[in-house]
Amino acid sequence: MTFQDLNLNTPLYNALDDLGFTTPTPIQEQSFSVVASGKDVVGIAQTGTGKTLAYMLPILRNLKYSRQDNPRVLVLVPTRELVVQVVSEIEKFSKYINNRVLGVYGGTNINTQKQAVAQGQDIIVATPGRLYDLAVSRVLQLKSIQKLVIDEVDVMLDLGFRHQLMNIFDILPQRRQNIMFSATMTKDVDELISDFFINPSKISIAVSGTPLENIKQERYDVPNFYTKVNLLEHLLLDKDEFSRVLIFVAYKKMADRLFNKLEELFPGESCVIHSNKTQNYRLRSIEQFREGEHRLLVATDVMARGLDIEGVSHVINFDTPDYPENYMHRIGRTGRAEQEGHSILLSTDKEKEGLERIEELMQMQIEALSIPDTVEISTELIEEERPQIRERNNPIKRSDADAPGPAFHEKSEKNSKENLGGSYKFKIAAKYKKPKTRGDKNYNRRNKK
Ligand code: AMP
């Protein structure tokens, strides 16, 4: 397939020619007609797959020339770097199109951005916080937004932007197309989709279920966290064999917890990356791991997905991913460049379903090993493994019953107005001028005669 097979227009063909792009990438091929159809779309694709063009091409193809000031397309991304990058991509594709594109992000002067917005725009690319500030200040009107793109949703949710997204959803027109791209599927992403998307079409460049043949996969059944740590210690003591080890966990708290344990067991040999660490810290950790200064790197799925590090001797799946695609991404970090790679998967009873899904996707069984006798089986449980504590007099209430549920979101602006009491009267008085009464009724009655 070439771009000629997509129903584009001359300005777009000319821009693609200038860029030297001839063949759409798989995600572009699959997205074009679905995005162009106006349906809600969820795309699973990593950076580097051409996903920006996958959503922008159909949008630019259908965006009519307009002189109206209010933007019609909104692209939300998690970081300012990405705002800059996406704007520059859009500008390249729009070389022969007469449209106005603006990037806005926090940490810079809002007034300059307000002036730029006021000049009238067609496409806004923004980080959620700054976008909301501009919308609340009324400089940026969102009432004409027809297409909302949320890119790198997994990172956005991992960085804690869910609330900001809810606020933005509330002030966008109800009738709009939602287009979402995420590199990994996580529980948070899944929840967001089911809460806010209308029957979306899902596109994913099928993660190959066939693992590289040069990756040796093994697994252990392990009852709990502390036994996993004991087994990990036993394995990692063989420093020649386990020379550069990437250890995956599902969430930040677990990453910190495991990192602290490893620091006790192997002082100065490990580093950790997750989204609560600053970008500098993360970059430094990755560099230290790459250079071999640190033998062990603990990482969450979201933060590790772009990692391309040579010579990873082992990938250890400290937990079993719920989504089998994440397992495929994880183990692909080892066995690169034709080298032998190893992957080890640890699963508790609760994680057995995840294991089944992985084996189903790969159409093969992972070889199960038994825990060596020297490894102590712990009976101690961490918080998440303990049974839910129930109140004595309230057997139904769970310990997290007060936490907002997955469907929680802020009230809409309209519904969250406070009762301002007296000021309402002043407003009405101002609007209708003086009340038309014929004096005080009671006074008049009392003084009749
Ligand atoms: P992205 O995944 O959107 O970050 O894109 C990765 C890089 O691939 C960007 O530099 C794009 O300009 C480039 N690219 C996107 N689509 C194509 C294509 N069809 N052919 C060649 N390069 C592309």
C-alpha cells in the first residue's frame, strides 16, 4: 500500500513528497479510514510507529479552511517536549495547507500564549493544565472543538492527569470525536475508555504473539512478595550470569518497595525509574544502567517502554502483567541484536489468569521451574496481599470505601456553582432595575383607612 491508495488531497501529497514519505506505516494504514469516519477511536501504538501522522493525516484531510477564531481540533499530550514535537510535525504536514496551529504548555508566560490564542487558531496542541487555565480565563473558547486527540494517554494517567482530563471533558462540546493513542494498555487507560468513550473502534498494530526465538523464557510459581524477593536474591547472587537485569513491576509503589529491598541486599547496584521520579533522575538512572554502573534497573511498564539498551542479560517480570501485550514488550528488551536473551516470570496464585492470557497469546507454555530448596518461603504478607479488613459493625464497608470510584469525576462547571445567597438578589436587581411594587404591602394594609 502507498499513500496514493488513501484518499488524500494535493497539498497533503505534496507535503508527504517533500518529506520523502511514500508508504504508510501499519498504524497509519489502519487508522486512516476509522479516524476519517468520525467514530471514537482508541489506538495502541508506541512512539516511533508514526502515530502522530496516523491521527493527523485524516484530520488534516477533512479540516476545511475557516476564518473563525475558535479552534476546531484539540490535541492533548503529557509533556511540553511532546507539544513542541507534535506542533512541528503538524507544521511539516501542513506546509501547503492554510491552517493555524499553536502549541501551549505550562511553565511559561501565559499572557504571551493568550495573545497567540486570541489571534485565532485551527489546531491547539496542549498540556492539560495550561489548556484548562486558558479555557477558564475565557481567552480560549472550546465550544467549536470537533475533534479531541489525547496522545500518550498511559503516560498522562501515570503522571496523575486524570482529574485535569475530567475537567477538560466537562467544558468541551458533547458532540465531538474522541481519538486516543496509548503505547501500553493499563487498567487506568481501560477505565478511562469505558467511562468516556462511545463504543470506540480499537486499532492496534498487533503485538506479535511470537516471541523472538533467541529469548529463553522460564517461570516460577511464587506465593507472595517476600518469597519473590528471596528468589530474586538467590538468582541475582550469580553476578556473572545476571550481569544486566531489567526488573519490571506494574506500579510505582511496588517499584519503590522493590528498589529499597534491592538496596538492602545489593547496596549500590540498582536504580529505579517510574513517573514520580523527575525526568533528570530517570535519564540518569537509565544512563547508569546502560553504562554498566548499575547492574539492576527496576522499572514500571509505562516508563520503560521506549528503552533500548544493549546487552540486557535478563528481563525479570517481578509480577505477571494483566495485559499479555505488556509481557511481549517487556521481554523484547532482552535478546536484542541477535544475542541470547532470558526472561523470567514470577506469578502468584492471583496472577494465574494473567499467565494464562500470556500463554494463549504466544500459543505456547512457558517452562515452569521449581523454587530451589535454599530459597526461604515466606509467610509474611504485604499490604496488598492481606485480606481486606472489615469493620466489626459494618461487614459491608471496605477499607477503601471512601475512596472515589472509577467513575468519579468533578462536577460540571454548571452544577458546581456555589449558592451565593444574597448576591443573587443584587444581580437580579441590577438586571431588572428597581422592583415594580406599589410600596410596602403590609405597611399599606396596616395604614388603610
Ligand atoms: P511518531 O511515532 O509519530 O513519533 O513518528 C516517528 C517518526 O517517523 C517521525 O519522525 C515521523 O516523521 C516519521 N514517519 C511517520 N510516518 C512515516 C512514514 N509513513 N514514512 C516515513 N517516516 C514516517
